[in-house]
Amino acid sequence: MADLEQRFRTVCLRLWGEEQGEEVYAWIRDNRPPYFHAKLVEVMLPIWELNRVDLRTKILCCIAVFTAQHKQEVEFFIKMAKYHKIPREEVEEILLLTGLEAGFPTAEMAIQHLQRVYSADEGG
């Protein structure tokens, strides 16, 4: 299990960067019951360690899925997109497409997260 845990931490750092990745890793580890956390690691690792699809595409897919499902967790993936230097305009385009196909009310919440995350360094 220690190897799986280290791999999980490594994936978090790769996805969100050193500082934010460490925060996300600690939050997931510390806020889940041990059995749930073990299952999460077991299921999540093989998928995020695959490399048949590039990371950028995976991130944009997750943004679309979480937006379509109107889930607040979309913010994690928007932060991931910003860390990986996916331009704001490209994320906006994904949100427009998701809004068109899943209904624009589902995209409103994600747009608010996008504005907050991408404007954080701009003082906005």
C-alpha cells in the first residue's frame, strides 16, 4: 500500500503542481475514510497513469464531464488546466460546447470557477 500511496501522491503533484498538488493530496488523504481512500487510489491510479491520451485532453474531458454534471469538483480540473498552461480561451470554448450540448445552466457554475481561477493572478 505504501507504494500505491507514493504513486498517488506523485500523480497529484504531476496534475496540480508541487504546492497545490501537495494540498490536494493531503485533502483527499485526510478527508476520506481509510477504506474509501484505499479504493480511490486503487481505481484512480491506473487511469491517470495511462498515457495513450495526452494529459491536456484528459483535463479538458474532465472539465466537460464535471460541467455537464453540474459538479463543483470542476474547479479541481480548471486549476489543473491553469497549472498546465491550457489557455483560458480554450477552457472557455470547452465550457461553451458543454453548455450547448448539456444546457447552458450547467456551464454557469463552471464559468464562475473559471473566472475565479484564471483571474487569481491578475488581481481579479
